[in-house]
Amino acid sequence: MPEPESSLRRTHRIRLTVRGWATLVVGAACLVAGVAVGRHELLVGASFALLLGLGGLVLARIRRPRLDVVRLFSPPVVSAGATATVSLRVRNSGSVTTPTLLWNDAIPWREQQEPNELPPIRIRPASARTVSLGHELHPHRRGLYPIGPLVVEFGDPFGMARSSVACGDVDRLTVVPAVTPLPDGGPVLIDGDGAAQLVQRRAVGNDDDLTTREYRSGDALRRVHWRASARHGELMVRQEEHRSHPDARIVVDTRLGGYPDAVPDTENWPPTPSSEAFEWAVRMLASLAVHLDESGFRVGVVETGSPQVSEIGERWEGGLRIEGFLTSLAAVRLLDRQQTLPTAAADTAGPTFAILCEPEDEVVDWVLRQRRPGQSGALFSIGMRQEARERFVDNGWLVVDVEPWDDIADAWRSSATEAGYIRGAH
């Protein structure tokens, strides 16, 4: 596991201060001089200086505080580029009052952290044993990050030595990709059978979209419709009506071989290759899936590697269905093991979107087969080689060329512009 960074030393370490080194040097010099010239007062001064310096080291060792730390994040799941507030409850579990401490949390990414001062924590009354602290984090990328332990530094009363120690456990911060709001409307995607417009259908999934039936053994309690149960005098459960929501699929390449810019990443755990092109693909996947879902589509995600992305839940689940999908994107990573490419679902219909960088030839063949005859296809090409790009164009796909630093909303507008149609974008 990568060592989280802190402006204070994470491991238990005792060091002399400048004053401590100066005191020992003076003591050693007085000792040598006292022995050389036979002056007893020099020997007394040397003994005092040496005892003071060494005593400071001993005090810094035995005054080590015993602290219990509870760490909470708000919000518990944060978007990349946003701010997370960390609340700490620190309890003095020792038998003596702690010295004045400098503290901060160890974090795995590079961020300027100035040590904070924590006054002595007393042991009486009992309520004084616990103090509340707080600070802010600014994660710049999605991932699962180890935060902590709490690193504290303290010194002896004479300023001869300082000691640092790590307290408490490590907690995991979940950082999901930032979702960019995409413009309303969409392109007309041209295929071999004509134009298929990306229709916006609003489906908010309220009670009018549901029917109810009597409760049956095995039904989940979360599906109980309490208003209908009260009206009928027996337990009733939600049952979605069959609605003609259009389907949409998003294909994303999660194979390591499809991203030549991948480099080792030491910030996330477990360590995985990092690719700016792949990070753009994940952000586009999150933004596009949320946009299509809000527009009334049933969204499916297809990966070229082993499945890692959770499906968007049912509409009656409310905001939790999107939260689970986004949380799974925090942990999605490039896979270097070659997996058998999944087969396309037989009942798949609707537009297909692909987000690819430099896919292998078999992946290109497989993605081209994902688009059903008579259905539309759009490809977001992140620097794809010309030969592969032309294969998509020849097969009737709309191809939008992007770079890893491009804005997600601009790329979506480009897809509409390339197709010659956009509605409600301005």
C-alpha cells in the first residue's frame, strides 16, 4: 500500500532540535576542555548540558500521547475536483494530559498542508478527554484513497527534542468522477437506413408510472407501497408498468492495451496503471450515462474487460440508483488480463455510444458488431489511429475526435454539430 504523505513524519521518530544539538555540542566541548585544563566548573557545566540534551530525548520518548481517532467525511462520497470536509474526534486515552501537539492527516496525493496546533487534552473532567478537529481535502482525481493516520508532533518542555507519531487508523475516501451537465437535445445520428434522432424523453418515475399488486412471500420490503397498502388494507408492492423507454448502450474500453499513455499510479489502492485518456473516458461515461438516464433512456454499459461498472438502478429507487453507478466508477481500472469479449444481447436496440482510445483490432471488430442494423452509433475517439477510425466511418458511425484535455460538454456539442443538428444547446 502506498505511504500516505504528510507535512509531518508519519512514522514514530525522535530527533534533536537545533537547540538540542547546540546544547550537546557545548556540553561535549566543556567536557573536553574541563578534562584538559582540570577545571571542575567546566565539568559541571558539561554534565548539566549533556543531561539537559539527553533528558530531552528521554522525555520526548516517554511523553508519547495515546490518542483514539474517529474520522468522518462529508459528503461520504465526493466528486473529483470538489471539496470534502473531514471531521475528527480525538480522544485522549492515556493517563496524563497530552503536550501541545502539531497535527495533520496523511493523504496520498500532493496537497499543501500546514500543521495545525492542538492544545493539551486533559483527562479530567471526562468530557475534556475528547476534542473535535476538522480540515478540508481537495481530491483532484477519482479513486479510492486511504486517508490517515493522524500524524502528531510534540516536543519536550525544554525544546531539546521533537517526536512524531501516527495515531488512529486509515479510512477510505471514495472520489467519483465529476459529472458534467450535457446540453439538452442531441444529434441526428446517420446510419445506413436513414436518420435516427436522439430523442429526449422525460421519465421522472413518479407514482403515476407505477402499478401495485398484493405482497407475495419473497418480495423486498423496500418495494412496499405504503400509501396503497393503507388504502387496500393489506401490503401492496410497487410494480413498474411496462413503458416504451428507448434503450441506449455505452461501450467503454477497459483493457490496458487500448491506452498507450498508461503509466504506473501510486495514489490509488490497489496500485493500477493511470491514463489521462482513460480518465477522460470514465468522465464521459459518467456524464453521458446520467444525461441519457435523465432523458428517459434505459442505459446499459458494456466493457471490453471484466465487468466493473454497476448498472443504473430502477427509477423507483430514486437518487440511490445513480449513486451506486457513480460509486462503482470510482474503482474502475484498466485490466491487463485478456478477457473474452462479451456477446451482444439479443434484444439490444437503440443508439450505441463508444468511447475508445487505441483499441486492439479484435476490440474494433467487436465494437462494430455492437451496433444493430438500423440503429445509430456514435464514437468518441481519443486520438485513435486513422485506420481504425476510418473503419467506424465506413460502417456508418458518427465519429467525434477528442483529446484528454477537452471539455466533456464541448465534446457532446461537437457530436451534435458533426451530425448537423442540435437542439437546445444554447
